Amino acid sequence: MEATVCRIQQKVRSNDYALVSPNDFQYSEIGIVDATVILNNPAISLYSVDPTQRKAIFVETDPEIDISLPPFYYQSQYCYARRLFLTSFETLYELADVAEKNIDQLVVIYSVGRCGSTWLSKIFAQASGASSLSEPDVFSQIVLLREPGGSNECELLKLLQSCLRLVCKPSPQKNVSTYVLKLRSFCIEVCDLINRAFPQTQNIFLYRDLEAVVNSSIQVFDFVKDLLPIIKTRIDTFSRMMPLLKHYGQEIDYADPYAIDLFIVAWLSVMYRYEQLRNDSIPFHTLRYEDLNISPQHHISDLFNHYGLVASELGANWEVLTQDAQAGTSLSRRKENPCVALPDPSVVRERMTYFLNRLLMDCRWYPSPVVPGVRQLAAPIPLG
């Protein structure tokens, strides 16, 4: 097995929150090494895949820096990358076979976004015996690679399984039995594939009131309004992340400076997919953001007990429950400034009601249980 070592000439990501890409770096090849160095060096981690060239891109970072600590794993990988290691997909599969038995327990966190999933990921990182990564972004790429008709399901399943094994590769610095992966909200679209790749996967789902998510998104995702024209012309691509986008694409206001419709459809897509998965008997431990805020210690203790972790290990560090997990980024709760102008609440509720009613009529679906009043949509959903 061989890997190509590359010198990074320039880092060229244009958006901190864009999906990872093999084009994030300009580089030059400097040599060939035995690919097993990727398994043996904890400073080398899987960053992205290049389906066109059938290559996997690994980054080598400073071994003195724990890149799992910042809010978003893929951002720290990019920021601290010093060299690249490129392998073919065939070598990726071989490396994954070597690492086959390293995952004792896999926990995957899904969410509607803006509901504490990054925070929960950081809570899991407090337990000994657990490794918790917030947004290893190769899985976002896999969402885009999935063909709607399922024509590439078998190969994608093999790629996904290999990526899981290598993202969760063991580290000699820490004895890990539980791997926790917090993914971007739209990655719930491949939840079924992850559960097929690792049938023992434990799934967590976090959700929050739709109106609160829309308002929070407006305050921190200000760049989304600039993407609306691109989304309009690339509905087929973006609908792989938000399937309902294609269904309601002609009814979205692409000139809205608040992007209200897009945030609503994104929330509905995740919720709709979540209920589809539950109906297919995929189990979830479901948590409501509002309940977590009221009694965080109770819910975290339940989670730790459920996954065989010891909640008391947080000890005097329960103050981590009040910390801003995205501090230092533009997604920080501090950005949710009450002085920031928001759209008229009646406009938001009108658009929410419109899309919800359309979904109810077209798909005979409504977030369960059916609760009167648009603002009450976050009433607790029974655990899956």
C-alpha cells in the first residue's frame, strides 16, 4: 500500500463553512511512503475524498495540537494542516480493513441545527474512554455523492464504511471505546447507510422549535442570502442535502434577504427524514433543545448511563454545560444579538404555516405529535 506525500503550497478555501473539497489545497508531490504511516501517526487524519480521481485526502497536523478541541473538526484540520497524504480508494479500503476492529461503540449525533449539537459533542469529549469529533466533513461529501435512485449504493456503502473506520482510527495517546461523531444537519440523509455500515450504531437526534431555529439561523448564517441565487440554479445538487427543496423549489423566495423559506425547508427536510427513519425502525435517542436547557445535568447523566460512560467524571466541570461550544466562530451564541434586526414574526409564521400545510397535504405528514399552533411544533417527540 502506498501514499503520496504532498507539500501544501497554498490553502484556498473561500468560505469557512463550505463543505470540504479536494480543491481546498494547492499542493505538489514530494514522495511516496508506505500507507500504513496513516494508521500509525495520530497527527494524520482523513479530510476529504475526490470521487473523480478516486482518491482520499489525509492531512497531517502539528502533533502538539489537539484538533478535536475547536468547535469544528474540519476547520481545525484545514487550519493546522502541514502536509497532505493522498491514497487511492483501493488503498483507503485496505487501510480500513486493517483498522476494522477499532470501533467498540459508535454514537452519531444528528440535529436540525442551532439546537446544541456542537455543545453535546463537547460534553461527550469530557468522558474518559470517549473520542468526540464535531463535523468530520467527509460524511457531508458522501451525502452529495448519493444518487437519488440508489444506483451507487453498494460502492457508497463501502466508501462510507472505510471512512468511518479511518475517522475513528485508534490513537496511542488515548484508550477509546466510544467514538462520537456530530455531523452537519443534512447528514441525516445517510443515517440509514451509516447504520447499515455499522448496525450497532447508536443514534441521537436533537431538535428545536422551528421559529427559534429560523431566527437563530438568520442571525448567524448571514452569508446564506448570497447563496440563494446559486441554490436556485442548482436545485438538483442542493436537494441531495434538503430533499424538500426540490419539491418546493418554485415557491421559495430567492430574493429574501433573510432566507426565511430556505431555513424553513431545511428544518422540515431534517424532521421529515427523521420520521422516515423512525418508521423504518432505525432507533434514536431523541432530545429537545428546550428540555436540555431546563435540566441539562439530568439529560446528560441519562445519556452517559445509556452509553456506559460515567457522568460523575464531569465532576466540578458541570459548568461546561453553560459554555458556548461555538465560541470564537461566527456561529457563536453571542452572535444571536437581540439587537440584530429580525423579520416581522408574523411574516415568519405565515411562511412556516404555508410550508407546513403544504407538506401535510402533499405527504400526509406532520411532526408528531400533531400540536395546534405553529410555535408549539417542538412539543416532545416520543423516543424512537
